[in-house]
Amino acid sequence: MKYEGHTHTEFCPHGSGEDVELMIE
């Protein structure tokens, strides 16, 4: 759960829409 890195997960929905979907997959 690193908000500074590119951890685009359901916990860090601060990335692009497609990035979040790819990680939550």
C-alpha cells in the first residue's frame, strides 16, 4: 500500500482508470 509508488490497487485508486482495473484484476 505505497501511495508514493505506482501501486494502483483498490486501496490506491489514484492512478488511471485502466491501470486500476489491470491491478485489481
